[in-house]
Amino acid sequence: MTNDPQELLAAKQEADKQKLQFTSFVRSVSGDAPTEKGQVVEPQHRETDQQNNMKDVENRMLE
């Protein structure tokens, strides 16, 4: 790993580009329309599953 700001910036830009490509790919496969920059994406309402609810209760008990 490097501490050179230019190398870190280049690595971040490359990672961002890969994330964008992956997001575009997933959207094309899933049929979702690509969103424009600045467009608000409404969260999808999903039923939470029982395992997540149980874990949530367990985590609250540990606090």
C-alpha cells in the first residue's frame, strides 16, 4: 500500500469506475432503469424476514 496521494486518488477513481460498471451491469440484468446523477431513488418496500427480526432483537438485548 502506498501513501502517495496521486496513487491513492488513481486507485480510488479506478475503484469508483469499477463500481459504476458493476452497478450498470446489475441494473441491465435486473431490468431496472439506470438512474441519472442527482436523481432520487425511492427505496423499495420489502418485508423483513424473520431471521433479521430475531437478530435485531438479539442485538438490542446485548446493548
